[in-house]
Amino acid sequence: MRILLYTGKGGVGKTTISAATALRCAELGYRTIVVSTDPAHSLGDSFDLRIGPEPVPLGPNLWGQEIDLLHQMERHWGKVQEYLAAIFAWRGMEGLVAEETSVLPGMEELASLMQIAYLAESGDYDVVVVDMAPTGATLQLLAFPEMAEWYMQKIFPIERKAMKLARPLMRSMTDMPIPEEELFDAVEGLVRDLQRLERLVTNADVSTVRLVLNPEKMVIKEAQRAFTYLNLYNLATDAVISNRHIPPEVTDPYFTSWKESQARYTELIEQSFSPLPIFKVPFLDTEVVGPDMLRRVAALTYNEVDPTTIFYRGKPQQVVKEGDDYLLLLPLPLLNKQDIKLHRGVYDELVVRIGNWKRHISLPQTLIGRQVAGARYRENQLEIRFKARQNGSRNG
């Protein structure tokens, strides 16, 4: 079983890459489903077919689904949303506004991700290809189950028991909506579903994320941030797809400055995401619509390689807490520590230079504003220590 998650900034071509990957997997004999969790679905446009909220056949061994966010919200968040909306309405909030406010940020996207677990566990498919919503920010929400597990073990049983005892008395004293047992059941089920999803997508033998980007500064910066958070939350990234490179055979002077710019940013991509493999895909001379064009994209992306291959194993970077400090860990085998140089780049960036090799690391929010207190190289790993944030400090 393989789950391939494609994410990136909106407009970089991840839907096209996802669709092309799914088609290649199906033609290799894998029972494959490609699903879109992006609210602005365009998966059907790539295949030039209508795709709905339920899996539909797209060809031999291939199915597609554009996940219905409202249906998934009702399924996983319905009872909790109803109760929150009732509370807001009781406090005087207008009905429609109360209903909209009861949807916590990110819950729509997270509910759609839960469909991935259902498809993977159904036994109907060998490969699930996921066209993610723009950027990997939604995946940060998968840290929620870790916090929720503590809540479910320590607080939830006490709250449930206390409410069972207090419910009759509260009904006689107030008209405030009182949480019923089915609400507690819904919360318990929601957390259980989230934990199942987390276990599935953090299993590096099953699930890998692939970053789709273009050789452009803003796109690369957003991909760097996504890459950092994917590592932070234990999601394995095994490849970068660098899309829309102007081919060398294009000699029109109009494209000269574009080609020079792309060459500079291609170097930045290699510096930012090493040691991940980088697949370069050329800018095509026609619109990518329909199976024939998707087949062409797949061939240009993977050549003869099976897309279900795990292209990289291991964590390119990791953040761990040690007392009040944090350590940024970078696996860098077979180095002379005298060759390593560090300096801070822009506000949220650290630059590691080793000889002619350079790595740009976008720091997570936890490390921004902390001072780099030192670094050491041991056991083929560079450890960079960040001290506690100073009062009023931003740059550390």
C-alpha cells in the first residue's frame, strides 16, 4: 500500500503532476485512486472527465474522487459543530453567523484528509495519490492528535463523568445548551479518526509527501516552509518536483532572462532541499489536458522509474527539545567539522555552508527569535543549538 501526497503553492501544477502520477501507476498495474482535497477542484479538468464526490472509474485500474468538504464535515464534525452553533446562538449570535463560526480553522481541510484513511484501509486500492490543498500547512494540524491524546486520557473522562452528574441540575437552572452523551461520543470518535490518519501518514513505509514547485523565489520560499514543517511533524518527504522549466532548445531571445532566472533558482532549489532527489519537468508547448498529455508529463517526470518508489529514506532535518533549548539536527555524513560554517540569512532562515555546498533552512516559528548558541558535529550529524528566546527579541 502506498499513499503519495502532492503539495505546493497554488498554481505550480500539482494537480497535473498528481493526475499524471496516478495514470502512470494504473498503467503499471496498481489499483490506483487519485483524490483531490483542494476546495477548488480541478482534477476532472486534467483528465477532461467529470469527477464527483464518490470514486468514479477513469480507466483501467484507475479511479478519481473530488472530496466533498461539506459531506466530510458533517460526517466527522457534525455533532460538535451543532453544539458550538447552539452555544453561539444562545449567546445572541445570528443563526447563519453562528453556524459559520462553529467551524474551527483548518477543520474543513482536515476532515477531507480523513477520507484518505478510509480509502487506504478499504482494501480496494494499492495506491492513493492525493492532490493536496495549496501548501502543506494543513498537515500541521496532524499534530493535534498528540495533544488530544493527553486530553482524552486526563481531562475528557472527568468532564464526561462530571457532566453526567451535573446535567439534571443544570437543566433546572439555565436554558444554556447542555452537552449530551452523543456529543462526547462524537468527540471521542473524531479524535480516534485523527489518530488513525496520523498513524497512516507518518508511516514512512506507506506515505510520502512530494513538494511541487516552480523555479521562482516566492514559490521556493513557501516550499521551504512547508518542508520544514513536514519534517517537524514526522511526515516523510521523499522528492521535489520542479515544474515548468523552459527547455534548452528554446532559443527565442524573449525567454533569455527567464532562463537565466530559472538557472539561479534551480541552484537555490538544490541548496534548499538536498539530499532529496529533484525531478525537473519542462514547460510544455501545449495545455496538459487528457490522458495522452498526462502520459507525456509522467514520462518526462519519472522517465522509466516506478512512481511508487520511495526515493529518499531518512529525515533531512529534525528539531528536538533539550531542556529549555532546541536542537536542529542535520544528517551530514563523512564531513570535516572545520569545513562547516553557519550564518543567519533573512528573518526566518539559517544558511549552512560546507565548502562549495550550501543549504538554506527555513526555520519553524519555534526557533525564530532564538539565538544560535553553538553547533557541534558528531556521529555524522550536525547539531545546532538554539537558546531560549530573549525578551523582545525577534532576530535572536
